[in-house]
Amino acid sequence: MRNSGRRSAVITGVLLIAGIVAGIFSIVPVIDGADYLVEAYATENQVLLGAFFQLLMVVSYVGIPILMYPILSKINKGLALGSVAFGIIAGAFIIIGVIILLLLLTLSHEFTKVGTLEISYFQTLGGLLQAGRDLVNHVATTLAFVLAMFLFNCLFYQTKLVPRWLSVWGLIGSTMSISASLLFMIRFIGLDAAYMMLNIAIAFQQMVLAIWLIVKGFNRAEQDSVSN
């Protein structure tokens, strides 16, 4: 059981880092720019690369709660199952976000054929797709995954599988990130410094947690007590 737990801890840590790295490379600045209708198709490879890395995030978002379920379900099956459900929901929203991104690329392609003859039509449709993508990526996906992480940290706090200061950090960071998504949803804040500041705590916590799991794994004494 120790070897199995150690393996799960390492893979979870790797998936956390992979998710963070994929998230960084999934950013497509051209889509958020003012001239996206012209530049998206001109930088098609950049957009497609962003879509590819966004899809890779599904592996992390869905894989982590599924991988951890056999261990965490012995502590609280309801919370463990909830984390799996939220992880799968987050993965589904990521795929929707990728579809919208590819639709924006297609829209840009069509715009290059028509030119400025019907620019208002393309701007309206593009604006709707941009708004939908922002809501999917920064509200729906973020809320689902952060809720999964919140449940994770609740279980980690109960069991001391990782140090409690790390779990508390995760609980606080998750709460801040949830607040950021809700405030963005009601348009109280935008994708600005305030949004980034509210999300930075959980981002750093996930990185520290990942390194801890890879280097030290779970607390052996607590892991044994969970297994019994």
C-alpha cells in the first residue's frame, strides 16, 4: 500500500505541474486582442497550439481526482466522489472552451475572405464568442476545478496526508479563486490585476503541493492509518 500511495502521490504531483504548464501555454493573446478577426487566422499555428495545450489540461483536471479517489474515498467517499465529479465537469468545460477557440479561428478565416464588407456582423458574432469563451474558461472551468481542489484540501486537512499548513493554504487559495470567478461573472472585475491577485495564491499552492508530493509523498503514518 505504501508503494501504491507513493506512486499516486508522485503522479498527482506531476499532473499538477503538467496542468499548470499546459495552462500557461494554452494562453492565446491574439484571440484577446482588438484585431483578432485579422490576426487569428494569420497566426493560425499559435491558436492551434494553444488549443492543443488546453486539451492537455483535461488530462490533469480529470486525472488527478480519479487517481486520488481510491485513497480519499476511504476517508470520506462523498467528498472524494464530489472531487471526481467536479474534475470531470471542469474537463468538459475545457473541451467547450477549445471548441469556441476553434470557432473564433474559423470566424477569422471567413473574415479574411469577406473583408470589411460585413465587419459589423463579424464583430458582433466574434464578441459573443469571446464573451462565451471568457465565461467558460474563467468562470465555469475554474469554478469546477477549484471546487475539486477545495474538496481535496478538506480531505488532506482531515487526514494530515500532507502538512496542514499546506492544506489551509489550499483552502484559502481556493476560496479566493472562487471569489475571483464569481466577481468576474458579475463583471465587478475583469481579467485584470485584481483577478490575477485573487488566483495567485492557489496557483502557488498547487505548485508547492506538487513538489511536496513528488519529493516527500504522503505522510506515511497517516497513510497507514487511512489504509487500516
